[in-house]
Amino acid sequence: MIEGILLCVVLTGLKIWFEDRRILMNPWKWGTVVIWFVAFGVYVPFITTSLGENEAGAALKGGILGGVILLVAALGLWFGLLKKRQQPE
């Protein structure tokens, strides 16, 4: 429930930030942003649950692999969103 509330707050803030920066957002871009946040929302509990169950090896391996994947996806998403901006009026 907390994750859902935070997702709504973050997406609302992103919407305002995108409007201020004149970044055009369409449904597929919003979909990729939501998918990234959901993946991040699965990544953090995986690590904490693995550590809580004394599975430090799984937390380390999964943390490194998931972190690299999420970082590459975030960079791709970032440059993909900034690719096309509205012209200043």
C-alpha cells in the first residue's frame, strides 16, 4: 500500500516536472516509466527479504544483476524521454 501511495506521488511530481521542462509525454512513455518503477518496487523488497532470510549471496548476486539492469533501463528511459521536446513558445 505504501509503495502504491509513493508511486502516485512520484508520478504526479514527474508529470509536473515534465511539463516544466516541456518534455512531450504520450501513453507509451508513461507506460515505460510505470514499468520501471514497478521493477524497482520488486527489486528493493527482493534484496531486503533475501537479507532477512540470511541469504546474503542471493541478495548480493540479485542486487548487482538487478541494479545493473535497472540502471541501464533508467539511462535508456532518460535519454528516450528527453529525445523530443516541445519548441519554446
